[in-house]
Amino acid sequence: MRGDWADVADWFDELRREHEGFESHQYMRDIVASVLASGVADHLGVTTSMHDIVVVSLDAKSWNHETIRVFSPSSLPPVPDGFVMLTFDGRKRRRQGAREIVQCPAEDAVPAFWRLVGEKFGITR
């Protein structure tokens, strides 16, 4: 799914309506809703990879690709029930780490997402 944040929100809503058990993806929908409500959605590019969310900064000043990925409960690697896993992939020279993995309870998904966005992209809501 490519598009903007509203398209991703619609897609997750459609999946929830059409697939029993998709309630486990609620934290994904919460993250998307928080971006739409943030006022900074136009600074964050989004796409999906299966049910994962892949985010880039649209404010990036270099060609180097840095992403934050939010893994869904149906991802590989598997995410334990009740948890969320986020990764940052970037470049070493920025001293922000080449790869960072964050795992936390699903109820902390939105704050964990915004901490990574602020720390790695310098974008706050």
C-alpha cells in the first residue's frame, strides 16, 4: 500500500472490517491516527510492507535512506503478543546508530513511535 497517511488509515480500517482477529493490529491504527492528528503528517512519508508501517522523513537533507519500521503482529520476525517492535535503520556517521530496535508493550506504541521520530528525524508533534 502506497499513498498518504489517510490512505493507510483507510486500509487498516478495511482490513479490520474484513478479517477476523485484526483487532491485534489496533496499535498500528493508533499510530496512524496519532500522525493524522499531529499536524506534521506532511513531514513524514509512509508506505506499508504487508501489514508493517515504514516511515521516512520528508525533511531529510541527504540522499541517505533512514527509516522507522513499525512491525505488525503478523510480521516476520514475530512480535510477541501484547508487544510492539519498532526499528530504525540509518547511517552510522550521524551517530544515531545504523540499526536500533525498540520493543515495548503495545499500549506504549504511540509514545515509543513519537520518541523515535523525534530522536531520529527531529520531528515532533
